[in-house]
Amino acid sequence: MSRTRVVVTGLGATTPLGGDVSSTWEGLLAGRTGVTRLTWDCVEDLPVRFAAQAAVEPSDSGVLSAERRERLDRGQQFALIAATEAMRDAGYDYSSEDGLRVDPDRLGVVLSTGIGGLQTAIKNYDGYLESGWEVVSPGTYPMMRLDGGSTEVCREFKAYAGSHGLSSACASSAEAVAYGMDMIRNDRADVVIVGGTEACVHPLQIAAFGAMRAMSTHNEEPEIASRPFDKARDGFVLGEGSAILILESEEFAAARGARVHAIAAGVGYSSDGHDMVQPPEDGRGAAKAMSRCLANAELDPEQIVHIHPHATATPQGDVAEINAIKTAFGAHAYNLPLTGTKSMTGHLLGGAGALGALITILTLREGLIPPVRNLVDLDDAVDLDIVTDEPRKLLPGPASALANSFGFGGHNVTLAFTRV
């Protein structure tokens, strides 16, 4: 594999904090929450009665027609909305025949999800039970596939270098970013649309996670339910949305005079081989992912100025990640400010890794670390520097940061980004 440098030229998002990147970033800096009570008729029968739903409905985005939305699962809609913003941000204009485009044979897509078209599957199964197979939509299979989002983005932007839909639980879209980097490093593409999407805020998914005791049950005050690193944390909050990055080879981006948000410097992978849900308490797998990421990015630990942690607010997961950071960085771990943005966005599952990467890039670009919300009583086992109350400024100059993503089943992915 070559050492072709990969850069990030476009960002797009639709999240519980806003329908685009700027509103999402503004919400993070303000410490605003996207977690609200659910209003379903059946909600009182559920163990958890809140979630972080998208701030802007796809029907209000101005991107997709009603006819187009009818043929797409909700998660696919999110992916197209975020990808459209990201491509425009990168300077590509597919809205007109003479707009700037990429050679289709050099454009790829890697777009992940953890669960896929859950709502489509259940809606059509309910219809089948009630009225028979004739009422099942012929679009059911395309809409419920795990690679459906990648396929739709590929079709939208005529990407012929390859379309891939990866799934590794909550690390899925971090792995998508990494795979896109590899496509460029291996000269398979000049430009790759990467990221993730998820839309499974549904009674079945809430019941399933509730049965696992994985989610917070703070039903009386949902706005403070997601509490990374706090002694009172009791699980994650389910979220939905999409985050997309546009990756390009540095040479290709420079030749067209593109604005660069950051350098996608490296990736590290590992697997725990431990438990389906809980990480090992010492975080050894996560530590390996971070160390391997530093090696892949050719960075020394002291060059890292910030880590965007996975930090889902599960009792064991948060402490395991703290232990992993200390193992990977030694004494330098105590110099690294951390945040916990899932306290505001909730956990986007298969979309979380890409959103974490996007936030890390903005942190480097803007020189501000968003504060964790709802941290009232710091866990005694968390002895690192957690940014609270207000954004923390980063010093100007050369800087690199890591974004961690860890998924059920022991999937660990760490991404490294460097300021330009």
C-alpha cells in the first residue's frame, strides 16, 4: 500500500442537533441536547421512553422529493441528505449538467450501518400479517439491506470505483472511513464518499436494547439521561441520523484547488474476542486499536492533542476506554482533553463512528473541543482530563487527534486526523 496522503474535503450531516453540519456543531458547542421524550401510543409499555431523533425530518430537508422518499428507508434518506451536503461542501455540483463532477470510474462509496432498514422490514411484515403477501412493497428488500445506503449514494453520484456497505456494530462507519482511505491509498479511487447512517428509533429496537439493560432508563428527565463518565450513568441513549465525509488523495484535491478540512492520517483496528456486549475492563483491545492507529499514521503519542472517545455512558464501557487510553499513551494520557458528545447526540450506532470523526475534524479545524453534557459527579475511576461546562480551546499550530469507535462484539476502530 502506498503512503498517498488522504485529505478530507467535504462534510455533511443530519443529526439530533441539526439538519446540517453547522447547526450540529453549533449545538455541540452550546451543550444543547437532542434527546426528547417519545410520543408513540405504545411508549408507556416500553422500558425506555425517550431517544435522540433527527432534528430535521427528511421531508423538511429540501433534498428529497416525496416520490423519492417513498422508495427509500429512513436511514437511506438520511444518508442521501448528508452525502448531498458533503459533496456540495467539497465543491462538487451534481445539480446541473455543467457542475463540477468526478470521473465516475475514480469515485467510490463506503457507507455503513449497524442495523439497516429495520423500520421498512417491520412495516412490511405487519402488512403481510394483516393483508397477505400482495401488499408487501417490491422495494422492501432494497430498502432493508445493510448496503442500501451505499447503493443509493452510489446511484445518486454515479460512483463506479466501488460501492461497499460494511457492518461492524457501532464501529461500522469508522470502518467505512478507514476502508475509503485504503481505496485511495491503493489507487482504486481519487475520491470516496464515506460515512454511516442509522434509523432504528423504533419500539422493537428499544425493547431489544432494554432487554439487554444497555440503555439508560432515566425516563423522568431524558435530557440528562446520557451521562458519559458520570457516576450515575446507566447506559446509552438511542439516536438516529447520518454523517458523511468526502475523502480525496492530496494530489487530486490540490490539483483542483480544493479546500481541505483535515488530513485523514491513519487507522488502527483490533477485536476483543471477549464478550458480545461488555469490553474487557482493562480495555486492552481498544488500547491496541489506538496504538496501531498511531503506527499507521506515523505519529508519536505526544503529537496527539485530543481524543474524541466512544463514551456511550455505559458503566463498564466508559471506564474500559479510560484504561485503554492510559495503556496506549502512558503519562501523556493525562495531557489529553476528552469530551463525550453522545451526551448531546445520543448514540447513532452504525452512524456514530463517522459522526465522531466529523466532530474530531471540526475540533481540529475550529480549535475548540465541545464539552460533555450532564457530567455532574465524575466517576472515581475516570482520572483523565474531561472537558466540561464550556468549549476548550486548542492551541494553534500542528496538531493531531484520535476518534475512537467500539462496537458490540468487540469491534475496535481508531481514526487519526491531522490539522492542515
